[in-house]
Amino acid sequence: MLLAVVSLVIAIPAMAAEVNVAVAANFTAPMKQIAAEFEKETGHKAVLSYGASGKFYAQIKNGAPFQLFLSADDEKPAKLEKDGLTVPGTRFTYAIGTLVLWSPKSGFVDAKGEVLSKGHFGKLAIASPKLAPYGAAAMEVLTKQGLLTKVTPKFVQGENISQTFQFVSTGNAELGFVALSQVMKDGKISSGSAWIVPNKLHSPIRQDAVLLASGKDDIAARALLEYLKSDKAKKIIRSYGYAI
């Protein structure tokens, strides 16, 4: 019996594996928490890389060593699927993002976002609409409100949503369009002032995950993909302001 127990203890670490995951920048905070819980429960380790979904798409097309891709949209995983670079039937929407206009200054952004039309600010941070889905959504909002021409000269453009948030948080821009997950804690805005943009003002930010062809036989990659669908993962995702 003792030999059997010792063998089991030795076998558990041997079965643990690593998975390289490309994660959309807006999903940084929840993914860190999910990865920690995943490792605790399965023994598998998720090696996370964060960045712009557009850049990850290009890197994956060029053979980047990722097994799993968590995009900030549904378009790029679908393109990779069409190109034969994913495992068929594994793509699904893991979260629906929420766009927010945020400033670290209390009372600076009003609850209806009228600060944009009043124009009493120097710089407005926005993520690159070509690379970041949240940037594309922000452009839709400004276009629908008829404010794009007025505020374009005030743009400070980030490569991804993390850099965009950094511009605002460090004061290089008075306000900016960021992901709600970046400024939410325990179900409320953690600091400053914000306008949570109504979903009707832009296309849904459906964030899809997909198992890449290189991860077809990777047990850790498949396990993490399934873990993202678990109740525990969904609870974490919702706590950062995402819908499921």
C-alpha cells in the first residue's frame, strides 16, 4: 500500500504539463486569477502572454508557439479556423466585453459620457482600431454620436488596451476608452469616474477562445479550454464586468 501511495504522488507531477496561451490584453486580470485556480486544481501550468489580438493573429499565422488563443473578438479566431490553424469544433465565446470611458479623476467623466461633446479635455486615449477590438468599438461609439471628427485631433492611440489604460492612468490623457475589467473591482468602479457605454452604441465585443492546431494533443491546452467553461471560471469572468 505504501509503495502504491508513493507511486501515485510521483505520478501526479509527471502528468502535469504546460500550455502557452496568447491572451487579449483586456483579459489580463481575470486570466491571471483563472490560471492560478487552474494550476491549483489540475497541476497544469498556463504560461500567459498578453497583447493585442491583431498582433497575436499575425504571430500565430507565422508559427508562434501558442497552443491556445483567447482573443478580444470573434473575428480573428474564426479567420484562423478558416485557415486550418485551429482544432475544428473548439472555438467558443468565453466572454462578452464591456467598453467604458474612464478617467482617474473623480467627477471628470459623467454618467452619460457628455464630457465628450463638451470637449473640456486635452487628450482622449483609444486603442488602435486596427489591432484592438475595444478600439474599433470606441470608434463606432464616436461615429454614432457624431463626435468622431471633433475628437480625432485629441487622440492618443495605444497599441493595445493595456497601453491605452496606461496612458490614462499615468495622466498622459485625461480620459480614455478602456475595458470595464481594467477599472472594476468587486463589482464596482475601483477609482476615478466612468461612463459605462451602452451596448447599443457598438457591435457586441464577443471574445472567442480557440484551441490552435499546435495544441491538438496538448493535455494542458485541452484542460484549460474546458476549465474556461467551468462555473468557477465563469464566476471570475463575471466579477470583472464581462457577460457570459
